[in-house]
Amino acid sequence: MTKFSWIKIGWIAVLLIFWIPSVSRAAGLYLYELGNPEVGLAGAGWAARAQDAATAFTNPAGMVRLDRSELMVGIQPLYVNVEFDPNENTTTVGKDGDARTWLPTGGTYYVHNLRPDLKLGLAAVGYFGLGLDYGDKWVGRYYVDETKLQAMALQPTLAYRVKDWLSIGMGVSALYAVFEKTAAVNNIAPGLSDGKLKLEDEDWTFQFNAGLLVEPWEGTRFGLTYLSEGDLEFHDRPKFSGLGDGLNTALGDRGLLNARLDLEMTMPHSVMFSIYHDINDKLAVMGNLGWQEWSEFGMVGVTVSAEDITSLTVDRDYDDTWHAALGFQYRISRSWLLSAGAAYDSAMVDEKDMTPDLVSGEQWRFGLGAQYAWSEDLTLGCAYALVWTGDLDMEVNRGPLAGRVSGTYEDTAMHFINFNFIWKF
């Protein structure tokens, strides 16, 4: 390898390390929108498309299909639409819940061509996260006013073509995760304003990402990927401020003012099976079937909820989710490639169990995209995806301090606007 090649790889490594994309702060947790062209396909063909460097994460085995080294950078503004409209059953006083915001997201991917049958890759992505900021005056502030769980990953990968029709790949994602949560505390006593509860911690975990790619004949591919679970362990002592004398005494008597809270969460197993097929030299169809084990997630709620406080934590019930997607690509010329897709994901939590710190339901995805080959070395792309959850009813009631919060999240959705750049060399 020439000195110039090593210098080039060094600069790419610097870019990957320092351009760690922000994870989307939304209710989706695992996301398919990672700054890559899959955005315009609603994720369809995730494990089988293998047309660019993003396959370093979506299916490492697909890297052997790239004939040259390749760098992809995705820039992806995200608009989150989360608004809560309380109804007459709500017992607390405050504003409607408005967590709408614009956020930066994206992804960076690099595949290095060692030889035709052996490739190295590196991906810098934020594929796991949630976050909501309602402000400190809304009706559900005693449950949460701001929450953030973000994990940013750096994943080195390796791929090898075992036979002409079979490739394997694997990688290990090193994730740095940050957890923060704040909630108001109801002092109840007349004339006293709300107190505050805050928790924060960080942790590292690792996930194993493995893939197979089978090409039984030219133009048809089957992909299978497995993402292992990762355990996050957050530990903190609650930081209280502004508590009234009565509540301060009650919490102190029960040993909760400075109690150590262990909040353990499991990032779940995930399996994705995908198909890609060229119908002719212009039109291709692709699809997914996937499963995620969210029943093992175990996110714990933290709040001061009742007068006879014995604990600050509440366990949740989550469900495994299923995913299906269908997408198409149409080449209108040598330079232009269009894409479209739709996908469905089942809900990870029933509406009756939903809480304001994790607003989630079944999701419909719709994507449109286009790519333009500027030259043999440079391709420019753009895409848009709507992740639609719609109206979600919620009612939580955990005692007189937190109160009953009842109403509807209306037109819940995420809007992804993606710009991607592919450089081959």
C-alpha cells in the first residue's frame, strides 16, 4: 500500500471519529434512517441492497460487492412532531405538552478495498435513542419534563467472499450512551412552587453485528443480519432541589433523598431478512421482514408519584416488534436513480401502558429518494421519509403527587430530510 493511501485512510478515520452523528431524539429507539439512501426506501432492502458504503452497518457482508474503496457521508435534519392535548380527566394544572423540534442527525461510512474478496469497513452512526423536551410548565411535568437516552456508535467491520454466491461479514459496535432525565416534584403545600428531580449518567456497551449475503444468480440477493443485545447500566443518586419541608422529611425518612438508583436497560436483539431483485435493467424491487426483542428492554421510570413514597422507580411492560417493508428503485437514465418505499413496525408498548417519557406506537414509514451520478467517482443523493404514528391516547395516574394526566398525542410523526454524498476512489 502506498504512502498516499495510508495518508488518505488516516484522514478518513479522523472524519469518521469526529463526525459522530447525533442520534435522533425521538420515540423510535432503533431507527432505519441513518443518513443513507435507505431513507428513500423506508428501509426496504436493508440487508440485501448492498450498493454503497452504508452496507458496512446495514449488512457488513455486502461490502464485498463494492469494487473500489468508498466513503459515504449523510447529513439529515429531522423534525419531530410530538404534541399532547390533555382532556378533562387530567387533574394537574399546566400547559399542553409541546415537544416539537428540529434536530441534526446523520451517518458516516467507509469501506476499504483490500482485495476483491476481502473488505474492511467503518461506520459512525447513532441508531439508538430517544429524547423529549416538554418544558417545565406542562401538565405531565411530575412524570417528566425532559428525557434523553442517546447512544453513539463506532463500528469496525470485516467482510469476506466465501464463494461466488456467498459472503459473510461481521462487526462490533462500541456505543457510548448518555442518560438524562428531569421531572418536577409536586410540593402540594400552598404557596410552594415545584421542586425538581434530576438524574444523569453515562455508560459504554458493545453489540455484535453479523451478516450473510447470498447471490444465487445475478440480480437477485438475499441478506440476513443479526444485531446482538447490549446492556446499559446507569447509576446515579437523585438530585433534588426546591423541596418543601414536609416532602423533604418524607423522602429522607424513607432513605430516598440520597438513594442510589440502578437503572439497567437492555438494547434488544434484532434480526432482519431482506430480498433484492432486478426485474429488468431499469426496475428493481426489494423488501424486508424483521424482528426486535423489545420485551427485554426494561426501561425504568423514575418519578416522585405518591405521598406514601416507598420507591422512585416504576417498571414497564414492553412488547417485541415486527417489521415489514417494500421498496422500488427505477433508473431513468445512466445518471439518475429514483427510489420509493413503505414499511410498517408494530408497537413496542400498548397505549394503556404508554408513559410520557416514551411516546411510541405502531409506525408507518413512507420514503422517496433520488441519486445522481455526477461522475464515476462522485454520487449525490437526497431523500425524504415520513414516520407516521398518528394519534395516541395516554392516561397515567400514580398517586396525588404526580396526579392523573390524560389526553391524546395528536398527529405524532417524524420527518427526515436526507442528503448523502458518495465518493469512490
